[in-house]
Amino acid sequence: MLPSAAVTDEPTPPPQPPPPAPAEDSSHVTLGTRGIVSLAAGFYGIVALFAVGYAFFDRIERDADAPGQEAFLGLALPSFGLALAGIGLGLVIVGVTHVGMRALPAVKRAGSMLAGILGPLTWKQALALAAFSGVGEELLFRGALWPHLGIFGTTFLFGLVHIIPRKQLWGYPLFALGAGLLLGLLRDASGSVFPPMLAHVTVNALNLWWLG
């Protein structure tokens, strides 16, 4: 015996095709990346303002002509040679980073995690992030804090603020410590904050673009 639905006179509706899959929306990636750039601009803008204000009021409270008192940006004026020194050191640090990524699995895993955190970056976004972070951090560490903490104090603090609470990124502050020491040596040798600033921007721009 057939079910009643099989003998009904009503026509059976044709099967409906499945709804099309929604197009993949990548706006969350773009918005996320733009959000990182905007956040970096605001954060490092505050860092730069703090550094400038700290140096300004520090020089008011202390005698600017006292022995050993250095100018906020250094006594040496920017020059082509100092610019080459900064960019050259930056390229050296980038080269060491790439060798570490290829030779050490832990460094490669850390780079992959950083890439996942940052998301895809265009070269313009990488350059913007590098400029914000390089200028802001150098004005603070090799600028405002340099007369007080010197090369070792600023290097230690530089490594400390780059601690990321991720197990895979335990070596990142060690990398920052080594890079901070080289930047401090360049600051000390050149007598200016501009060469380490150029080096810092070079390292961040190339590494961020490479990771992104």
C-alpha cells in the first residue's frame, strides 16, 4: 500500500538548488590591519610627545651646560654619512634576522606567529608601522632617557618593553636586547639619535613587510 502522499493529484515541487555560498569577506583582515596602523599611530604619537616633553622639562630643571649633559637629539647634526651608517646597521640586523629564520626552528616559529598576529601588510602599511615605532621608540630610549640611563640602562629597558606574553615568542625580547645594544652603540659613536632612528625604521620596515 502506497502512502497517501504518493496518490495525491498535487504535483511534486521540483527540488530547489542549494543557496550559493556567501562570498568570502576579507574586510575583517583589512579593517584589522588598518586598526593596527591607527593604533600604532596613536600609541607612538603619545610616546613621542612624552619623550619630547620629558626632555624639555628635564633640561629646564637641570643646567643644560653642565658637563656630560647631552642634547636631546644629540650634538651631531644629521649628515649623509650618518644616514648611511644608520641604514647600514639596519640592513645588518635584517640580514641576521633572515639567517636566524632559516637556521633556527624556534626563530622561524616565532616569525610565523608574529606574521599571524599582524596579518597581511602592504609595503605602505609596513613602512607606516616602521616609521611610527622607530621614531617614537628612538626619541624615548636613545633620546630622552639616554642622558639618565646611558647605553646599558636604555638597552635593558628596550628589551624589557618588548616582552610578549606568548610562549613561542620568548626569544623576542632577547632579539630586542641585542638590537637595542647595537642601536645604543651607534648612538654613542655618532653622537646623534638620527642614525639609530634610521636603523630602527629600516629593520622594522623590511621585517614587517617580509612577515606580512
